[in-house]
Amino acid sequence: MSGHSKWKTIQHKKGAADAARGRVFSKLSKELSIVARAGGGDPDMNPALRTLIVKAKSSNMPADNVERAIKKGTGELAGGQLEEVTYEGYAGGGVALVIKVLTDNKNRAAAEIRHIFTKFGSNLAGQGAVARSFKRKGQILVEAATVDEDKLMGIALDAGADDMQRDGDMFEIITDPADYETVASALEKAGVKSASSEITLIPDAYVGVADKTTAANIIKFVDALEENEDVQNVYSNLDVDEAVLKDLEK
């Protein structure tokens, strides 16, 4: 979508320098632990864990951190018991939000998420009201300046990707969740470095926001959610005009 930035690209841009690393690693550690607890610590026997390890590698998470998080999940190291909770709601302009939380205290998490929604004049939605408009997909972002488009498309499609398109200064590769690992591995073997690589929730349609004030408020709202220690990820159907996004980055 020329002239626009969809949600994952917006996240990547605003989080490129994200106090970045520590918080990202903390969230990944939680997710690795809960997936290892549910399916075991052997990635060969636990596809969800394999997927997360790929994501951790793409985020440059140290191998020691990955191993420690997995061992906490399997009980080899001490660690708190985490539960996964999903919240749904809307930001300004009818933009949808799905918030994934991993917490050791569901009551605290619910109160804090509700407080953030109230602070930004928004309301939580009923379970499924928002999530039904999203699909689980593999998504890989590659910086356009680092690779030839035809070469990248050939590698991705030959490996089983569903689609590839340019989104601003990124190429976005979409896969079925079952094909994600194969595509990610093919790119890695070809020496293509991803800016972001994960199985995520992608909206059926995006909501364009051209007003600078509305876009700024939505991004501040999401920032407040992401700063919460229990929030793992925020998925959205926000699509911002490139000119507005560049103006906000100043």
C-alpha cells in the first residue's frame, strides 16, 4: 500500500530504538517459558517453541537468555507461574486493538489494562468482538535497502510464502503458520536478515488514519499498553499515511 505504513511497520519504526532491548527480551522470556511449560523444552517436539526461538534469534536475544527462559518453563529453574490472557478493544477512529498478556496476577493485569483504556477515553470490548477480524499468520519484515526485491520474492515464494509486498521501506512476507518456519529458514540460509520475524495476528482489513492528532493519540495509547510489564504484544489494524508518520517521528 504505497504511501502508507501498516501496523507492524509502524511498530518497527517506533520501536527501533525501544528502551528497547531489555523490555523486548523480558517479554520474549515470558513467552518462551509459558510455551515450554505447555509443550516441553525440546524444540524438535514443540513447534510453538521452535517458532519462538526463531523470533528470539531475529530479535538478537542471547542464547543464554533463551535457554534460561525455557528451563524456567520446564521447571528446571525456579520461576513464577504465568497465565495467558487476551483483551480486546478500540482506540480512536475505530482502530481495533488485541492485547496479549502474560501475567502471574490476572486481577492486577485486568485492573491495569482497564485503567489504561479509561485514561485514553477508550473501552474494552467483549471477547471475540475484535479478534474475529484478525487471522493468525507468519509475518517476516525485511529492510528493502538490504536485498533485491526479485531475489527475495523468489526465495520466499519458493519456500511456500503466501504473499510478499512492499510496505514503506520494508518488504512484508506473509505465510501460513504451518509454512512460517520453512520460509524463515530459507531466508536465513540465503543470508537474508529479517528486521522482524514471528507468527502474529494480521487484520482482515486496515483502518486508515490521516489525521495527525488522532494517529499520535493512538500511538501514545499503544505505547502505554506496551509499557505495562504484563503486556506481551499489541495487535492492531492501524494504517497511517507515511507523511503523517514521518511528521510524528520529528
